[in-house]
Amino acid sequence: MTAPPSVEPLTGTGLPPLPGFLGTARTDLRARAAYAEAAGIFRIIPGAITVPSTTAALRELVLWAARRRVPLVPRGAGSAMAGGNIGPGVIVDLTALDGCPIEIRPEARLAYAGAGATLRDLTEEAERFGLRLPPNPSSARFATLGGIVSTNASGPRSVRAGSVRRWVQAIDLLTADGDSLTLRRGMTPRPCPAVDRFLRDVEPALHSARDTILARFPKVRKNSSGYALDAWLSSGDLLDLIIGSEGTLGLVTGVEWRLVPIPGHCAGIRASLDDIRSLGTIVPQLLEVDPSSVEYLDATFLEFVGQAEDGVAGLLMVEFEGDDPSALTERLREARRILRPHAVRLDEAADPAALDALWDIRHSVSPILARQEDGRRSMQVIEDACVPLTALSRYIDAVRAAGRKHGIDVVMFGHAGDGNLHVNLLPDVTIDGWEERILSIYRDVTAAVESLGGTLSGEHGDGRLRARSLHTVYGPDIVELFRRVKEAFDPVGILNPGVKIPCAEERPFGSLKIGNSAPYLPADIEESLRDVERFARYSMSRLDLADEPPLPAHHSPLTA
């Protein structure tokens, strides 16, 4: 695409003057362009960028936005894929909030961390005391803890550890009314307008709809789609509604976590499967042996990276952890027994170094996909569905069929132990009509997920990508309950509008980062954001990127 004759439309944000809070506020084009993208498929140029340095500064920003009806888009590292961290309002970068404190209480096996601290930061501190937070998203080295809570993230160890929900003991929250409160498991939160509205206007309706909620919520091992009404019904804790809410119900400023001792030993086995139809039988049997991870690489990925083998339909990788070496050996032996009838080949590892080598191909998935240079682009369109384990092979068949029907290559991998697979589409964006074809695949696979009793998001959240499709899985009655929860916590509608609950004016796939309709960005920033995607450099400061010297004026912006 060519540069527009003037960038004035981009610099004229139409926002009222930003408040003079303690922190950084920018409305210049380069700063806004640097935050126009995140992981995933969207590009939306925001109206302003703010980096509040303290919770007090954040409160001033929230009160300013509420008075003026200005949307706020909370953001951590920008590594979430579903579009919940970009938007047309004011980006609220929380990566510097309150200095990102981390405090480990080893005697209680608890940790407190600020929203902007990363999982890697927490892991390094906890390891000094022989402790860890069990969930391990692949984005751990840069994903912020506030972002991890906001999407109810999980990762490979979720087979044994579950999603982060079960490890959150308390959340510090700033509401849309500007109130700070702590939501703690098993304790009644102090009165405030948001809590009062929920108890008065929503809690009775949720109890009345209990049977409908439990019937309509997908029966899957993990779910980050919609608001967790089922988890709230089970616990009665408001923090279960905040976890996974993607910044639409309040701004997470700090989290208290439960920790566990680091296991002393590990082992693993990798099976080259001869038929994916065996997955529905194999995986439930493997879960009986208590693995920490059960990961899958489909033949579509093996072919993509040049490691396809005749007769191999996919790789299944199983990891075990524990403190008793003999028990670990026995569990590995049982896994071998389960896998042998279905495997062309088995490879085993009995120490951390060998296990890392066994898993090397799994760790390389996302960077390899992002580095396409042949006209194809990796696009996360149907990338996070979770289905019942018995439906796993049928889901894989449905995705493959949709790709063939619409002429787009697909690559599949993910957390087979949870029935949660990630799918990347690889359209050739130099060929006309690719946008309509990816939309058609999205529609076909969404229908397949609903028919299989699955959820559209196992661990990444809905974002803008899936907000309009929640009615397909949950039905109108549950979606109306979602809307009532949102209105209780955010009556003015300033917190991440368009995420979870769709905005009427937004159209699906209307703001792609690829193609001739993608908004103009300065060429050097566009290229830098592409490098962030290619090499997973989500920990880099976007404002540093914006403040780098721009390319010469004669340098043309990049094409799609």
C-alpha cells in the first residue's frame, strides 16, 4: 500500500485532553502506530497511549474516561492473539504499574505480583525458594501476570495443573467507578458500587438460571470463552468472574498466587502415531497415568517444517514429573504400553536435557509459522478451540476438511491432553479473495466446534475475534447474562468495548493487519512490528520502537 497524502487523520484523534496523571501519555502518530498491533490478525490504530506509573495514576485515568465516555483498552506485553489488547480508544499499558513488584512468601507458598510483572519474573523469584507456579504458557518469558489472569491462560502443563484460575488466591482490582478492592477466595468483598450492582441486579438472575448455565456451558477440560458463570456458581467468589474477563470488568493491578514445590524428576515419551483416530482412545488412557503434559503436532505441521514421514499422522508427546524416580519409571512404562499399539516409533527421555531435545520441535512451532516469506502469512483465525477428548480426532478432521474446501493450508498443534488445539491458517495474501475464504473457514469450524460440544477458546480468550460468535456456543439466554454481568461492573461501557460483548459497528475481520485495507503505518514501525511477530519480541517497549529515528521520507511503506 502507498502512503496517504497526509497523516493528519491519524493524528487528529478527537479525544479530549488527557489528564495530567503521573506516567506517560502520547497522542503522536508514531506512538499510536506502535500499539496498533499485537499478536493475532488485527490492526487498529488507537486514539492515545498511556503508561500509568501508579495505581493512583490509573484511577485518575479511569475517572477521566468515565466522565467523558472514552474507551480504555488495557494491555500487557501484547502477546494475546484474539484482539483483546488493541482498540480505537486509549491504550492503557500496564507494564510499568507500581514498579511491577514481586514478593514471595515461601512459608505460606504464596506470591504477590504486580500486573505488569512477567511470569518469567515470578518464576525466577519463586525458584530461589524451590517453588513454582504450575501453569506454564509458552509466552511465559514476556506475558504479564495481569494478562495471564485476564485470559485464564494455561499452557502444556494444564493437563495436570489446570488453567491459572485454580492458582489465583486474590486479585487487586480497579473498577470502572475508580474503586480499588481486593477480591479474595472465600471472603466477601467490601461494598462498592460495582459489587452492589452485581449483588442487586445480577446475582439473583444467575441463581435463577443455574440449570440453564450448567446445561449450556461446554463440557470441556478448560474454557476461556465468555464470563465464567459456571465457575462463579461453584465457588461464589467474584474473582472467578474477573479471571478470564480480558479487562472488560475491571483493571487487574495485582495478583496473589499459590505456589507448589518444584518436582525433583521428569521423564517423557514421544510417539509417532499411525492414525489420529486413535487419539480419542489414547489420550483418556494416558490421563489415568497422571502426566504433566500431553502435546500434539499434527501431520500438517510436520509437513510444513519438512519433517513429515510416511505413515505418521502426528506426534504425541507425553511428559511426567514427580519426586519418586521409581514411580516415574512405572508411569513411563504404562504410557509406553498404551502408545505402542498405535505408534510407528517411540522415543523416550529420562532427564531434563533429553526431554528438552525431545520437545524441541514443539517449542519451535510459532516462530517458524510467523516467518513465512513466500506470500503466505500465518493467521490465527480459528486458533484456540477446545473440544471433549472423545471428539478430538473429529475436530481435526473438520479443520482439515474446511481447509481443503476453501483452498487454504492449515497447521495444527496444541494441548491434546485437554482437547485444546491451536490452528494457524496459511493463506496466500497475494491472491484475491483470501479474506472471504478465511472468513468461510471461521464459520465452518465455529459450527463444527458447537456441534462437537466444544468451546471457541480454551486458553486465549475471546477478544474481538470471537465476541460475535459466543451466541453460537452459549445461546442467546447465556449471552444476555454475560451482558448483564458486564453492565454491572462497567455501566458506562468504557472497559475494552467490543471484547466479550461485541460492538454493533464492528464487523468480523474488518480490521486486519494484512491486505490493502489495513490502516497505514510508518514503514519502519510496520517492519518492526512484523519482527515482533516473527521472533516473539513481545517484551520490547513499543514506545522505544516509536522513538527510534524514522526511515527517510522517500522510503515506501511495506506492502501486505
